[in-house]
Amino acid sequence: MENRTVNILMLITLGFSSQAVSADRVYKWQADDGTVIYSDTAPPGKVVEELDMPQAPVPDSSAPSRNQQQLLKQSEQISERVERRKQRRELLQSELDETRRKLAQAREAMEQGREPGEGERQHLAGGGSRLAPAYFKRIEQQEKEIESLEQRVSELLEELRSLR
């Protein structure tokens, strides 16, 4: 709404500044050296010819000029770009918040999952046990997920910085 007010004020200012001042009558006379002089005031004691001048056209202040129309169009285009950037920032911020939430959950799951789960230990014949390949696979998947989420957070932050 502020942009529209600025645009209207700009148009009004340009409209007033473009109006020309014109004289209704012009006087013509010959100087002592023979030079023909035109003026909007008659000199005292000289023979003058009064010329009726047509009224200069006054621009219609209700209709913006071509320049004003171009400025208004540019202003509207800028406003639209600003609005699109604002919407993009909001979308990115929302995605960033969600990705950070998922990253925190993935880290928490990683911490809680350090201990082997059911089926992730192999019992040995001599009474001991060792970690099964399923445990290492699960840990590797969690690490990859965390790495992927950290990368996405980085990308989102970079894109947000570029929009400021």
C-alpha cells in the first residue's frame, strides 16, 4: 500500500512540474537599431504591434504522461519483484526450519541408536558376541541422513543470504 501512495505522489508532483507558463499577448516593436523585438510587456513610448498568441496546451493532469506511465510501470514491476523475493524468503525459511527440525531428530535417533538393537548382535560359539553387519549398515544410513540434512541446511542458508 505504501508503494501505491508513493506512486500517486510522484505522479502528482510530475504533473505540476510539467505545466508550462505562457503569455496571452505578445508585443512586437522595432528597436532604434532596427532589430525586431518580441516581448510580453510593451515598452513605453514605442509603437508596438499586439499579437494574439494561441493558448499553450495544458497537459491533462488527470491522465499521466508517457514518462509518468513508464515510471509507474517500472515501480509496479519493482514492487512485484520485491513481493516475489519476500515470498521466496518465507518459503525458504519455512523449509529451513523444517530441515533443522528433521536434523535434530536424526541426531537424537543416532545418539539413542548407538547401542545395538535386536538382531544387531551375533553370538559367538565361545559365549561372546560381536556386532552384526545390520548394525553398521543402520549407523551408516543414519550418518548419511545427517550429512544430507546438514548439506541442505547449508544450501538453504546460502540461498536466504543471497535474497537479502
